[in-house]
Amino acid sequence: MQHELRIAYFAHAIRSDWNNGNAHFLRGLLHQLGVAGQSVTIFEPDHEWSIDNLREEPLGVDSLEHFNETYPDLDIELYRPDQVQERELWQRTLHSYDLVVVHEWNPPQLAHLLLELRTNLGFRLLFHDTHHRASSSPEQIQLFGIDRFDGVLAFGEALRTLYRERFGIERVWTLHEAADVEIFRPLTAVEKQQDIVWIGNWGEGERSDEIRRFLLDPAAAMPQYETRIYGVRYPENGLAALQAAGVSYGGYLPNLDAPETYACSRLTVHMPRQQYSGAMTGIPTIRVFEALACGIPLVSAPWSDTEELFRPGDFLWARNTAEMTAAIQHLLTDADAARQQAALGLETVLQRHTCAHRAQELLQIVEDLLA
């Protein structure tokens, strides 16, 4: 960019990662925009379901403190949820911004207010989608008036195509998630505490069958290896299934603690939600980028890498329980194979999939938009 941009980003939550994988990427992306010389202000409600639930967690206070220590440069302005409709407040607040970005987890009322203000204030307005509602609940996305935005940022080509074909939006750009490699990196001299780790939320049944087939059943078949799961919103029947398979449950894990958790483990797995192995295929979601950035071997349940984000050998594929069991056994018994695979995955992330890469991609999109 030839001049410093003033960017306002409206997020549901940057401070809280409780059931909020969007925060992982957005923290790194907005930090890297600042590193690139742009002025970024993040607007988020002072309380909403993610931050409210985080405060109920035993590790909630520590998580918030760790976030503040890790990202002291992020300028976060809090507002009350009932201030979403205060036109004069936002008219004053946003009068000098060049670009306003609204994340998909905000209320539609906010989007409509910003659309009105854009007419008077002249900023460009983008909609940022890092979820699957455009496919699974399109009527909810229609509520935002997205046809009136200056464009849409979609976190995968399948989602970009969906916006163009289902919603008739012409100006849609693909902006994949990525790893914040300042945080997610290999850690050495860490004692191994478990063989297999998975960090992921239950997902309201969107991948409960996948968790059983690609993690619990293999774990039950290999009781000699210790398997541990971290995440939230596990129902009683889900916790009972973990116990029956001999898998320990660690509950909520602050995402900023994930690098150390990966370093304490010998391998991890990836199990996409059903939307990302079906209608939204080709979108790996954030955990794959983060795990590979930490240099841990990974075995993935089926999804199609239609955009060729990764190279053969970056991780192993498993089409069913038997293949997952065999792949885990292979990596846990062949140290050279595990090291080679981890090194390849890390190399790919560093070369192509960091938040610094995405910040530059976004700035190019904005430059085209402003032109």
C-alpha cells in the first residue's frame, strides 16, 4: 500500500477463543496488518456468549491474561451489545476509516447500520466469512444484506463459489486461514506426556461420528498408547464414549497453550466437520495450519484438498478406522517417518500459510478494491 490505511474490524470476539476458532486466525492476521504499517482498530462487544463462557472456565482468567500479554499491540475497543443501533456513536467513531470489515459472527443489525453509514462516510465495507452458514443456513446470511457490501472475503474457494453462484455476489475473494507462526512454532526440550492428542470442540454433533471412527475406535484398538482430547461442549454421552475408549479428557484448552500441548504429544489428528468434507470441501480449517506450524506429525480423516494448499507428505490421509489405526501405528513406531512428515508440513506452512502471507493478500485485495 502506498499510504497507511485505517481499518476497523468488527469481531464477535478476539479476546476469547472459547468455542471460537475464528479468534485464532484473526488475532494473527490483524497483528500482521499492524506489522505491515496499517492502523487497525478491533471493535467487539464487551460481553457475548464466547467471552461470557470463557469467564466461567477455571482457566478463563489466565487465558485472557495470556492473550493480553501475547498481543499487546492489538487495539481493541469494547462496546455494549445494546450500542449496535446507536447511529450517532458509530458515525463519530468511524468517520476517518478507509476500510470496515464485518465478521460473519456479528448481528445483522450491525451490518445494516454500517451499510447506512458507508453512504455518508465513504469507507469501503467488506463481509468476512470463516464459517459454513452460507452453505448450511443461507437464509441467515441473507439477513446481512451482503449484496450491498463492497465485497466478501471467503475462507475457501468452495465458499467463494457459493457466494457467487447462490447469492449472486461478484466481488468475492478467497482469503484462507493461516497460522500465526510467531506463536505456533515447534518447541524443543519438552517432555512427552501423551502419544496422541486432539484439540477440538464437540461441534454440536457435526462430527460426532467422525470423532468415534477416527479417534475413539483407533484409541480403543491401541490401548498401549495414551490418547488425550481437549475441547468444550462435550455432552454426557460424548464424555462417556471417551471414557469407554480409554481416552482422557482435558476440557477447555486456551489456544495460546496449544503449541506446548502439541510439543508434549507425539502426533495429532484432524477430523473435519461434515460441512468441510462435503459441501465446503477444500477448506481445512485453522487447526491443520496450527498443528503443522508446531512441527507435529498429523493424520487426517477424509477431505479433498481441491486447492492444493498442501503437498503430498505434509500429513497422512486415512479413509476409515483401519487406515487411521495403521497410520497412527506407523508414525508412533517409525521415528524417522514421523520427523520427516512433521518437517514437510512445517515447511509448507512457513512458505505459504502464515498470517503474514494472509495480511499481504488482504492488502492486495484492498488495493484492488480502492482502485
